[in-house]
Amino acid sequence: MTRGLVQPQLPFPSSAGARLYEQRAQLAAIKWSFSRRSVLEQCPFRYYLEYYAVKAGVSRGDEGTDRLRFLKTIQNRHERIGSIAHTVIAAYFRNAKNGDVWSSSRLVDWAQSIFRRDVAFSEASYQDRLEGSQKYPPARLHEYFYKMENSAELCREAEEKLVVGLRTFAESPVLADLRTSGSKIDSIVEGRVSVAGLPCAAHGTVDLGFRSDSLFTVIDWKLGEPGRSGKDSLQLGTYALGVVSKGWATAETMRAAKAYLATGEIVNFSVEESVLARTRARIVQDAERMAVLHDFGMRGVAEAFTPCRQRRVCALCPFQEVCPAGRAIVHG
């Protein structure tokens, strides 16, 4: 008598296994970052436009794709001065490592020249694209492109905020240790880190990292003032996880802080193991939500992404031109 082959016992039904495999594949396709999840939290429709519709084959033909790519380059004054501050501070540290320590006035003068060039270009430009090719073209400012009231005054206020922040960075006694430590040859300036061990890709950019004795410090520059964000920060938690993944430190040998350049204050945030575990969970939860939307985004199903309809958000959105809901909120 021939005995039948004994089938191996699967730990779960094949249909459940297929679903699990599909879920893992969906999460593996997600690229998480703090800025990306912030856009999704603010406005799902902007998230669709910025990360899906700008891709050829997803939006409404080549002309629509080109226009969306152009709109994505527009920066509001807050975004622009933040970007300039990070660029100038990073340059300060890179030059200081070679023995060239920039003065406060040199930092401020360079930052002002960048922003004033942006303003001059934005005031005068009525064309969608720059003429010719420039390695470092000026930014087109949202306030001028969308003809906001008092755009010149708003940008002057933003410039003053930038100036105050950079002077604080260069002159504040409270930040002196950060300036000294960040100028050491082995400090990390604008270092990209990835978080290992997650079902999705997750990365961030550490503004400044350095080792002092047995402690590794991570600093995030902020042009504003301290808020009431509690004892932990998802952004700093992500950087901390990236530092751990790199092997630069452990939760026990790390300090994570935000340096607020409006006031010169340094605020420490917890990076103990429980906080890092919570950060991992929050990233996975975000990724699961992104995975649900991913297929709709790739197929160009814009209706799956709801506009936020919040005036403060819509007023500074670069895609206001192509969002009827946003235009109605701002101009209605």
C-alpha cells in the first residue's frame, strides 16, 4: 500500500500568509521622513501633489506634471529662512574645521545677500522659469508669487528673524560649547542617517552631532522659540534611532536637544529606550497609513486625498494654484 505524502503544516492559512506578504511588500515601498509625514499630517491633498502627482504618468499629462514640478519649487518665507539658516550654519562648521572661523557679521551678511536676492528675483519675475542655467538659482518666494498683501513687509520681518537667529548662533555664550564642539574635525554636520530594523525605509538629516567624553550629542537648530512639545520629539527621536543604527551611540550614551536661535535656549529631549521604542512605533504607524494611500497615489486617484481646508496651511501652500479648496479658503 502506497502511503500519501504528508503535507507540511503551515503556521497560518495560505490566504493569511499572502496578506502578510502583501502588507510587508507595501510597507517596504514606503520611504518615511519627518518632513514627509508632516506634509501628510498637514494636508493629504498636498501630500498627493508633492509626492505622487509631480511624477510623470501620475498627473494629468506632461503639461500638468511640469507645472506641478514648478509649483513644488516655490518656498514661503518661513521655509526659505530656515533653509538659509541651516546652510549658513553648516558652512560655518565646515570652514571652522579648516581653521577659518567666520564672524557674526560674515554669517549675517551672507545670509542677507541670499535672501535679498530671492526677494529681488521674486519681485521682478513674472516668468515661470529662470532664464539660463544657474548652479545656485534664487528661490521664488510664495508671498510674491501669490501676491499676498504686505509681501514686502512680511519678508522684511522674516529677514530680521534670520538675522537675529544667526547673531544668536554666533554670539550667544549659551551656545559657545556647541560652536566649539561642532568645529572639531570629527563632528557630524548635516549628516544623513537611516533607521535600521523597520519594515519601511526611514531617514533623517542630523544638523549637528559630536562626541564629548563618553556622550554623543545631537542638535537640531530652530529659528523660533521653545514651544510646549513635551519631553520627547518625534524628529529628534528619529535622529537618535539613526545614530544608534550608525553605531555612534546608545540611548544611554546620547543627548538630544533643540537649540532655539530666537532666544539662545537649549532644550534637552528624552532619548531613553522607552522613547526610542515609541518613536519606532509611531514611524510604523505612519508608514501603515502611507501604505494604504500609496496605491491610490501611484494610480493618480486624487480623490483619495482630502484637502485640509485650514486657512493658515492653505495660505502658505505652494500648490494653491491647483487646489480649488485651498483657493476658496484663502480668497473666498
